[in-house]
Amino acid sequence: MAEDDVQRPTKRSKIEHGSSPTAMTNDDVMQNDDTAMTGEPEASSSSAVAVEHAPAGQPGKKKRRDASGWAKSRRGKESDKKNVGRKRRGTRNDETSAEGAEGAGEGRSAAPKGPRYPKRQCALLLSFCGTGCSGMQIQPNARTIEGVLFDALVKAGAVSEDNADDPVKVNLARAARTDAGVHAAGNVVSLKMITSRPDVPDILARVNEELPPEIRLWGYVRVQNSFNPRTLCDSRKYTYFFPSYLLIPPRPGSNLMRSLQRYAEDANPDTVTTTASSMTSTHPFWEGVDLATESLQDTLTRKRLWRVPSEQVHELRSIVTKYLGTHNFHNFTVGKEVNERSNFRHMKAIEIAEPAVYGETEWISVLFHGQSFMLHQMLNNHQRKMMAALVLSCRTGAPASIIDELYGNQSVLIPKMPSLGLLLEYPIFETYNSKVSNEINKNLDPSHEGYRPPIDFELYKEQIARFKQTHIYDNMRKIEDQFGIFDAWIRSVDKYGGDDLLYLNHQGIIPPESVVAKGRRRENPFKEQKRFDATAFPSDSKDGSAEAFIKEGEESGVEEDGVDEVGQQLSDAEC
């Protein structure tokens, strides 16, 4: 038989790694004929293309194949069962499935499957306290919000046993991904779920029975099959809470105060006469106290009784307006180059509430309404850096114009405030809600099968408010009262005496010494402490008191216990 008269093989042959894309030989044809008889494809040195039947003297039509030799098109996938060239990511029950398959091979019959119920693409509206969880998204061998939610959906019958081993099977997705310990008064998770079954009268109540009290599912709505909460989310609202005592100026004689005073004295005397004297003046909070003998716990007790003056709240509100609009937030992110387009984000609104006293401590809340908060990074670092720049510039007397400088091309280090104060309020779906209202639901009754309700957290406003008070605010204040997290953080900043924070000067400029550049070694870089990323702390740590937590930080020190985040980032970029 001539090589041009070769018939198309009835079975595909596997392609060995490294084979060259050449036409099949007669030996390949013989091998494929054997394969057709045995029904089992064998490995060969044939190419990643197959030759279809063609008239004599004409070249055969080549068919594209993937790395494992299977056709790239969907044709024939039914007989192949799956595309072996594309590896599915591991699931939680892979080992169990493997054992079951081995048992079936030994002659054991599979368990009978239960009844099948229709699945619907839905958006779930939920709230959670992130304490004790390793973030939002499912991770292997870790307790996460999605992991707990998915288990509850399986137990409640909203996800079938066939899909219980892998959330990917039901298209699980989320609107906002949060770091470990970060709370959410509202977030959206979408998936294909069973919304009705005869043995479960109320699927929503049944799911909540399986959830712990710190995670609540308020409701769900039918959405389009193509719905993706991350890409369809227009904007998000976040709130950051912090004790007002963070606005007290640095302790006299602290390393940060000395470095800023030294910079002011070395600057142009004609422009810093007033500012230099203001830097050396003592704030009323620090007057009349023997700082050499006062304990850290006694200082913290006085801080909690301190109340911020209205003039300083006004200054705080003046600085925060610099965040409004569209800016290059490269200095407020991690792992981003200066000119990346994704750094440009739009801040729609910011509100600073009046200070409020809870227990002995006065708290201030800042509400951010921003567009798309860096989709490809954890929704945590961005807001914490924005808050740090706001608080540190206000307490050191730096002008509001320094925020404008941080949008420029110079890279600097901005510390992150503690995770404890960060709360995701809820994601917003204005465009999606408008589309379903004006297009999909037009002339449809709400009872119609094709009707798609809007995604609206306002429907559960009262329940969410009670949840926030009980599971988020009270928990946040309790941890702060016990451990003094915010005081430990601000003292770690005041302890730093290097050049990284010299941009907090009274001139509103970024000194060359503060600029972080690739290839330039910094003698004394500021190092972040990982303990401020946590929102839960072991009660048996030392003696479980604020004094113990404070002393742990003082003993470890910023340099020993911290991480040079920016330096590590630049080193990774150079590798």
C-alpha cells in the first residue's frame, strides 16, 4: 500500500515527549491497525499531527493534537472520557477516589447513586468573621471561609455527593478574596447549586444549620449561567477601624522623632525654621510624665483615655481627600512595578465618621468606596497601606501634599497597619443589576422562570448590622483590649530610626534617602512584623495579657522579628 493511500487510523496513538511533527510512516499505520484491534492506544514516536485520508499524490490534512497526542477539538472527547493532556488540579477527595477505584477493580460494586436534582447558577450573599480562618479562598489542609461554606452546602444537600469532592465542578467563585483573619460584612460567592429538593423544605435554613455562628448565609439569587462575581463586581466598600490614640505624635526621644528632627535640621534653614521648632515641641500627652519610669502598660492605659481634638479630625479628613479620584497606587501595593496599568485605580468616596467611645477606648472608622482594589492581589495590603500613610502623616504633621508625591514615579516603603481593623463591607454590582433590570427582567413577572433578581445587600441590612456588632466589632475590640495590637504596631514604627520613613517630614517631599531602588542597598530598612497580619492570638501566649504581647514585641525588636518587604520584592524582581 502506498504511503499516500494511508487510511485515517480508527484510534489515536499517544505521542512521546520530544517527538518531531512529521507525517506518519507505514510503521505508524501498522501500529494504529494493531491499536484498532486491541482497543488500547500505545505509545509511539509519531508526531503531534495525524494525516487524514487524501487522494493519491496529494498531501494529507494535518490534525492538531495536544502534548499527549489527543485531538485539541472537542470532537471525540466522549470516547476519550477526558483530555489527558490537561491535568485537573487535585481535589480534597482524590485519595478516597483512588481507593474507591482500586476497590472497584477488585470486583466490588459501586454504591447506588441517589436521585438527581437540577442545579441552578446562583449568587450567595454571606457575612463572616475571618478570625481563625486562613483567608477566603479554599486551600488544601487549611480552614477557610469557602471550605467551611462548601462543606455546609454539601451536608445540606445543596451540592450533590457527585460534586462534593471538587468545588470546581460547581463553578465556585467569589467577588472578593480576603487575607487570613480579614472580616466581611458582605461578600458574594457564586456556584451551581441545588435550590429545591423534596426532603429539604428550606435549603437556606438548612445550610445555616451546618455553618458556625461566625459565618451566615443571608440569601441567594438566580443569576445568568455566565455570571462571575469577581469580573462583574464594579466596586467594593471597605471600612477600617483604629483607636484614635494612634494620632498622638511620636514619643519624645523615639528613633522616628529623632530621625525626622535630624532631617529638619539638615534641610534648608530658610524653609524649616518654624517646622524645626514644632518638631522639638512636646505634645501635651507627653508633658508632665516621667517617661523613663512609666511602664508600657501605664502608657497604654493613658492612651486609651485620651480623646482626639476636633482640629486633628479635621486635618485627617483634609488628608484623606487626596485619595479621591484616579491615581497610580503603585506605592500602596505589593509586587507591582511603577508603570503597570493595573496600579491605576479610582476611589469613588471616602468617609471618616465622628470618633466614638467603646469601653475606655475611642475609635475612628474610615469607609473606602473604591473601584476594583487590585484584582490580582489580596484585598488587604492596599487598604492597610493607605491607612498607614493617612495616620502617620497626620500624627507627624506632614502636609497633605505628601500623598500626591506618593503617586509619583519614586518608590518608597509604606508600612501596613494591623489587619485587625480591616472589614470588607460588601461588593457592588451596579452594572449587572442595571442589565438584569432593564434587559433581562423587562416585561417579566418576578415569578417567571427567567426573572433574575438584583444582588442587593440592603435587603439584609438589619441582620448584617446585628452580625457585625456581635461577631466583628465586639471581637475586634476584645482583642485590642486584651493585647494592645495597635499600640504595639505604632511603637514598632516609632522605634525605627532609618531613612525609609523620612518622607513624613514637614516639607511634603520625598527625600532621595527614602527612595527604594533596584540594586541599591539600604543600610537600615524598615521591616514589617508578621504578627500584625494576624487577627487572632493564642490566649496562652506568655500570660495572655497585653503586657505580655507588648514585651514580646519589645524583646524581639523590629529588625530581628520583621521582614524587609520592599527589599525582598526588589530582590525577587532581579532574580
